[in-house]
Amino acid sequence: MKNIHGLLLVGCSAVALAGCGPSDIASPGTGGNVIINNPAPTPSPSPTPTPGAGNVVAASSCPTITATTQLKDDGVISGPTGSYRVCTLPRNIDRSSTLPKIAGLVYQMNGRVDVGCDGGFKAPTSAAAITSSTVGCPTTALPTTIVNGSGQLIADTNVTLTIDAGAILIGAPGASWLAVNRGNKINAVGTATNPIIFTSKDNVAGQVGETSQGQWGGVVLMGRAPTTDCATGSVASNTCERPTEGSADPAVFGGTDSTYNAGRMSYVQIRYSGFILGSNVELQSLTGEGVGTGTVLDHIQSYNSSDDGSEWFGGSPNLKYYVSVGADDDSLDVDTGAQMNVQYALIVQRDGAGDALFEIDSNGFETDTPRTKLAVANFTAIQRQTSTNNESNDQASGLFRGNSDTTLINGIIFSPNNECVRLNGTGTTPATITARSVVLSCNAAKFLGSGSYTPAQTTTAFGSGANNNNDAFTSTLSSLFINGANETAVTATDPKATSSFFDTTTWIGAVRNATDTWYAGWTCNSAAANLGATNTSCTSLPTT
């Protein structure tokens, strides 16, 4: 089994952007066959590039940003929705900068893009307190102002990257990813009708389909909240840190600030991410590493990640309104001592693809504290496998193992061809699961046990017939995920009794009824999940 699944990142090696063909330009007509001997006309100005098939016209230039290194104009890319100016981000955004939404323009990550430099385990009291041993920045991306007059390394921290609603960011093919380092923030706030979209270059060019995935890296948020499974320091001494796995240059997380604020991400789509670098080594759409309760995360969609929909290493993240469609590994993966709350989660895997809907663990580090702790309220999790089991790694739709404690509240797991829950017991105090108002539609086996757990013990831990739980539920979901009569009839449990972060709800599942449309408008549609008539297809882009 994997220990920490899925983050092997390369350093700053670039992957070149493939060339794009010119846009078509329509020829003028002859104007008829009447000949008039007028003076030669004044030549017309050069035409603005026109889209090949859509109605988006490429912007004329790239905007100016505040960072020391400016955006690079990498020409025009054309696709089904039109033509776009490609403005490539610098390797290091060393000053707070804004990426405005501009019609006919996409911002490109070509390799790793750092927001600031690593500000260290603790926030420095002054710039003079920062030394080369407490701050890291990719050696190929050091800004010219990194050293002060005394020869001390000055971190470019307190940098905020603001991304305006409606902006589109693309990853060049390969290991292109956005790294928001400790001491810095992201401010990516879209709207319900104008989401921010992170996607691949091929998506713009119209070269993606329902099974496309792993075309670029993803978004990684690093913070100073506690973690376990230390690479340096120790849990006992409160000095535990971990690197982002595989990163050749510093990309470190960990600290003692459970309230750490990495910024805000709201109304954001992340498509076709999870570039595969080797066996079991790929990125996911969104990775949170040591982010704390001060970080605001809501209305986030992962689509067709080649690894997890999102993965959370340590920290105390809170997340509301989460949609994961088509993850090729786990839809929600929580590890290394994370203390996480999630409410309103709609997770759907493609038929015949994906591993578990949930994987919760800190496997192999059972003596580390804090134990991984997850509470998920009001979720609908759907796995429509055509075979008798999903991929072999997790074996059931929910795997709960290692040094972890999971609470499921007001939930629906629809997985008729798979076992629904597997508990794997290791260590003196093995993983635990608590279910309240959770209904399961599973195969005949329903439950699995491994390690110190038997299937019978897993069955007992779930507790069908008590606490409004039912492991023999007949689903009446409509339009894939909308509650029907049977779901509505289930007595709900107040999630606020578990965490003040949760809203009080009187229904189970992510979507209460047909009038509950929190997921519509800001997400994208696919064959795996139609999320509303107002959405753009995931294989396309908005044209306004």
C-alpha cells in the first residue's frame, strides 16, 4: 500500500510549449464585376487575429504585473472556442501581483511557478532574521533582490498572487504546477457564474476527451500548520517538516500554526491535472500541505485528475462545496495528521476508473500525533464500476486505515458493484470510523477488514440500524446525485455537534432536492456528471 500517495514534483525544469498554427483570416469578396476606374484604395490595417471556429479573439498583448519579471508573450493558440494570447508566468512571482481576466488571454505555467519563496518554519520577526537556513527558493528562480546589503538572504515572502474571477490559467504539458510557498498566499476568487479555471494547454486547443488526464501538474498550497511523518525534526519536539516529494528545490511545509492562512480559493475549476512522473508518482488537482483554519476553501471542482481529486497532508484545512469528478485514484485523500472538515461534497468517479472515493490514513506512523482526523458531512459519493471491484489498491469505496479517525455524517455512498467500507487495522490504536445518518448501496459483501480488522468488525463499527445508518439502502437518486424520496426520508444528524465549522442541516447527501443547485454554473459538465445546463462542457472553455 502506498504511504503518502501522489506528490512527486520535479524542480524547475521547463517543458516547452508546443507550437500553434496561425488563425484563419477570411478573404474579402470581389464586390461584383462592374469596373470603375477609381484611385487605388488606401491599404487596410493588418487584421486582428480571428478565431478558427469560435468567437473568442486573441488579446493584443499581455498585461503588466508587479513582479520583478514580467509575463512573457508566447504568441497565440487557437482552438474550438477561438484564439487566445498566451502570457507565460515568471518562474518566481516575487511581489504581490494580480492576473486580471482579459478576453482572449490565458496565463501559462511552463514548469514550476513559485508564489514567493519559502518563509520558513515560523514567520520571521524581520527581514534581518531570515537567513539561508530558514528560507528556500528554487535556485533557478532567485530574484535579483534576494540578498540584502549585509549579504543575508531576504525572503520574498508576504507575496499574494491574486487571480481575478473568470481568468484562465493553463499548464504547459508536463510538470507545470503552481507552488504557493510558506509565508505567501493565493487569492483566487471566482464567482458562481464566472469561475477561475486551471486547465491544460490541450483543453484550449480542443485536444481533450472524456478520458483525458494527467496533462500538467496542479496547485500546491504549503503552510506552517502541524504535520506528521517528518522528513526533518520530530513530532515530539514540535519541529516536524516535510518536503513536497520529489521537488529538487525547497518546497517545504510544516510548523506549529494550526490557524495558518494560505489565502483563499473559491469558485475554482482544476481540470486534467496530475502529471505522471513514475509509478504511483503524480500530482493531483489541489494539494494542501500544512494549511490551517485561516485558509478559505470553498466551491472547488477537480475534474479528471490522474491521481487524487485533492490530497491533504497535515494541517487543519476546512472545505465546503467540493466537487470531484473522474479522479483516477481517490476522490478525497487525507494524510499525515491532517485535522480536516469537509461539508457538501459531491464526488463521482468515471465508470471503470478510479480507486477509492475516500482514502484516509497515516499508515506506518501509528505512534505520531496528532492522528489524522477527518469529518465529512452532507456528502454524496458515487462509484458506478461495471466490474465486481474497483482498482486493487483500496479494494472498497472507502478505505480508512493507519493512524486515522473518521466521522461520516449525513452521507450517501452509492457503489452497487463494490464493497463500501474497508477498515485496515495497524498499531496499538487502529483506525476508527464513526457513522451518523449514512446510507450505503453496496454489493453483497458490503464490508472488508484487513490487518487487525475482520469484515465482521468493520460491519459492527459502521453500525447499520443504529444512529440512522443503513447498509442495505435502496437508492432513489435522480439525475445521478439529487435526493429522491428514500433519501429525503432518512433522519439527519446535526453536523454542528461535531464541528462549529459545519452548518446545521436537516437532510443527508450533498444535494437536498432539485431546487438545491449550489453546484451549478461554476462547474463543468462531462459524460460522468452533468452538473447543470448553465455549465460549459469540461472539454470546452467559456466564450464570455
